[in-house]
Amino acid sequence: MGCVSTTEDSASAARGAAEAVDLLSRLRLTLEGVRLPLGIDGAAGADRDRRSAVDQLDDYVLPRYRSLDAPLLAVVGGSTGAGKSTLVNALVGHPVTRSGAIRPTTRQPILLHHPQDAEWFTTPRVLPHLSRTRGRLADPDPAASGSLVLVAEPALPAGLALLDAPDIDSVADGNRRLAGQLLSAADLWVFVTTANRYADAVPWELLLDAAARDITVAVVLDRVPDGVQAEVGADLRGMLERQGLGAAQLFVVTEAALGAEGMLPDGAVDRLRDWLTAIATDAGSRSEVARRTLNGVVRQLAGTVEGLVQAEEDQRRAAARLTGDVDSAYGQALREALSATQDGTLLRGEVLSRWQDFVGTGEFFRSLESGIGRLRDRLTSFLTGRPAPPEEVETALETGLHAVLVEQAAAAAEEAEQRWRQDAAGRGLVQGRDLAALPEDFTERAAGEIRGWQQDLIQLIHQEGAGKRTMARISALGVNGVAVTLMIVSFASTGGLLGLEVGIAGGTAVVAQKLLESIFGEDAVRRLARRSQENLVGRVADLLQSEAARFTGLLDEVPDEGSSAQLRALVPALRRLSGRREG
């Protein structure tokens, strides 16, 4: 029965590990796709946490869940000059790492393992982004710091590997980053500090991180003057307990002269060596250390995911604010452009002159003031005359409308860019771009929309003039002439004009209105004018919207709610995994 139970337990543990790997692989894929493009407060920190989480999944969490029975990896870390390399040499009984006065000393991380454990470390099972080399001493070339030196060391017990990491406060940025990466890949930490530096801020940042992860930690208090071991040790022990690290093992190494090969005196690290050996030689202890660390890391990952959900929400709020700035600028441009097409301001100067040439002479308008009742007769006479070509009116209207669109689009672009530059969320997006300048093709696109609108009018005229009688009237004036007249009606309100211009534009409106009514009838003219204005509004809105997209398109990488929902859904499973106790 015991054999059956053991087999069932093993199968259950294997299933649990496979489920964990599946969950964590999905987490890694999701984290890899998270983007926080807006430079708002907290975004850079959240993205660093995201990258660190991906690295830790690659370097430690996924490899460990795939190989729960692999040897433990104990990373020896600490501050500059703390004596890490000397400590490692003492643990194996002879020099295997470089130590010296020149900083940084540890240029390459050195991983010591028992010969029979070599298969666990020669492959990129852990720390897959570091290349492997074999040797006895670290290569002094700083350019080689991206590789891991593997040293088979029979003095180490099977089931435990020691990794001598670079200084956590190294003057070399690459060494500091590598030290953090290695510590994140550890099953347990051997943290080395000295009697005169154990209260420094940098070591405690990492120790507090260890407390948050609930990782097994051994703190080595090195170079303690003889006679004050108890006093200094008690002070450090109190600090550890106050910071949630009361379970950490504390080992005190008394200051002593080093031997000819830079070795500590015999027996200086016996207690630490015995503690590590006891863990390595007991399968239950190894399993407990590994699972405790895994659970703590997974809990941290759940917290990182929750932080990223919040960071994504912050990004969306900032994007909504930036979008609002663009909408406001281009909305104002649309209102101003449409106002110019609806308040009569386009019926000025050149347009009025060309319209008068088209319909006849100035006397034609003066005659309207005394007898508008005979307008139909006069229009009939007008239709058989030889007015100026309608294309001249059309060109004048097109030129005026085009100028309005260019002016308003330029104003909107300047306003939107200015608002984004004043906002931390938008500042990085406009950096290196001249969004205030209109694209080279804008003037042609604006002209194209105007021509398109003019074609819309011709189609409307053909639809309304389907009857033979109406078509005959249209033919008398010409489709282009009717289209121009419809354009005048569309622009005929006089709200933006002053003095004499009001009377002129009013006369213009009356002539155009009555002319169209003589062809289509009153109801049809109202319908044509309404549809003409609707078509113009749509085209102008589309044109400005395409311009606004030059800004809002830069927000495409801002995560949507679906991304946050995907992250949020992983948290409960991570919480459950972090509390799992198996085997």
C-alpha cells in the first residue's frame, strides 16, 4: 500500500507541476505583450517590474517548476568588498574564485556544483540568457561578464550549487544588473555584509525584497572584530527581526588575517558549511526550501500583475485625456469650418463678383428690390441669355472653402500638439515629430473632398431632375450652373456679414433660392439644400478626423480593457498556486 501511495503522490505532484508550468507560461506570454507607452508617473517603474517578472520566470520560476528535484542554487551576494569570493573559497577549502583589492572583483559569475550535478547546469535550464564556459578561475576580462563560469567542485555536497555573484552596489552598471538577475534566480541567498556596513541602504533593499519573497536567507556578518561578535550580531539580529527576516540564519565570521592564498583560517565558516550541507543532503529540506521560495516568488508575481493592471488603467485614463485634447481641438476646427460655410462669410469678394457676372449685372439685383413678383419672367429671360460661365463661381467658392479648411486644420494641429507637449503623457509621443505641421498631401486631400462634394451635388441634381420637364430646365442653365446655384444656397446665411455685404449676400440668396425653386419647386429646394449641407458636413468631418488620427494613432499601443481583463484573470490562480503545498 505504501508503494501505491507513493506512486499516487508522485503522479499528483507531476500533474500539479504541469498545471503550474501551463499557468506560468501563459503569464509570461501575457506579460511579454504588455505595453505602457505613455510617460506618466509610475509607468517606468511598472515596466521595470514587468521586465523583471519575465526575466525571473525565465531564469528561475519556470525552470524550477519543470525540475522540482534539481539541485538547489544558493547565490552568494553582497556589497563591494564584503568578502563574498573569500567566503566561497573557504566553503570549498581552496581558491576557486578571484578576490582582490581592485573593484569590481567578480567580473564573471562563477557557479560551483558537485560533479554529478553537472547536467543540471551545463544546459540553459536556469539563467538561459547567459552563455556557459568551464574553468577553475574567473576570466578577468570584463567584456566576458555575460557568461557563466561552471566549475565542478567535489568538495560541495551533491544537491547544492553555489553561485558567486557580482557586487550588488558595483560601480559597473552591468555588474549591478547581473547581480540582481542572479539573486532573482536563487533558491536561497547567502548574503554577505561586514561589521561596518551591515546597516547600509543598498543591502537592506535586497534583504527586504527577500522578506517579501519569503526566500530562505543566510546572512553572513563578515570581518567582525574579535570581542564584539555578540554585540554586533545581536544588533543585526534585531534589525532582521524588525524587518520581517527573523527566520534568517545569521553567521558571524571573526576578522582574521588571510593565509598565503587569501584563505580564511580553518574553521572560520564551519557553521555555515554545516548548515548548507544539512539542507543539501536531506531531500525534504531541499524540497521545502525550493517550494518556499517558489511560493514567495509566485506571490510577488501576483502582486506585479495587479500593479500592471493598475498601470494599464492609468494609461487608459491618460490616453482618454489626450484623446479629449485632440477631439477638442479638431472639434473646434470643424465648428469653425462649418460656420464659415453656413453664415455667409464665403459669399464675399471674389465669390460675389463671379456670381454677379454669372447671373447678369448689378441692375439685375436692383430690379429685384422694386419687383420681385416678376422674378420668374426675369429668370426665364436670364436663362436664355449669355451669362458668364459657372465654373468661375465654382472656382471662387472652391478656393474660399479650401482656404477655410487649411486654416482650421492647421489651427487644430497646433492646438493639439501644444496641449500634448504640456502633458507628461503626450510629451514623449510628440518628441521628434512635427505634428503641428500639416502633411504635404493635406491641401490636395482637402481639394479632393471639395471636388467630391461638388460631384455629390451633381448627383443630387440628377436625382431630383429625373422628370423630363425638370431636366429641360436644368439643361437650360446647365448642370454645373444649377450645382453652383445650389452651393450658393448652401452658403447663403448672412450671419457673418456686415453692412452692405448683408444686403448683397441677401440678394444673392434670394436669387439663388428663387432660381432653384423655378426649376425644382420649393420643397425640393429645401431638401436639396439640406442634403447638400449634410454631405459637406460629412466630408469636412471625415477630413479633419483623418488629421486627428495623426495624433490619436499614436495611442494605439495603449492597452485596452481586454488586456487588463486578461491580466486580472491570472491573479486568483497565481494566489492559489503560491499557497500550494505538495509532496
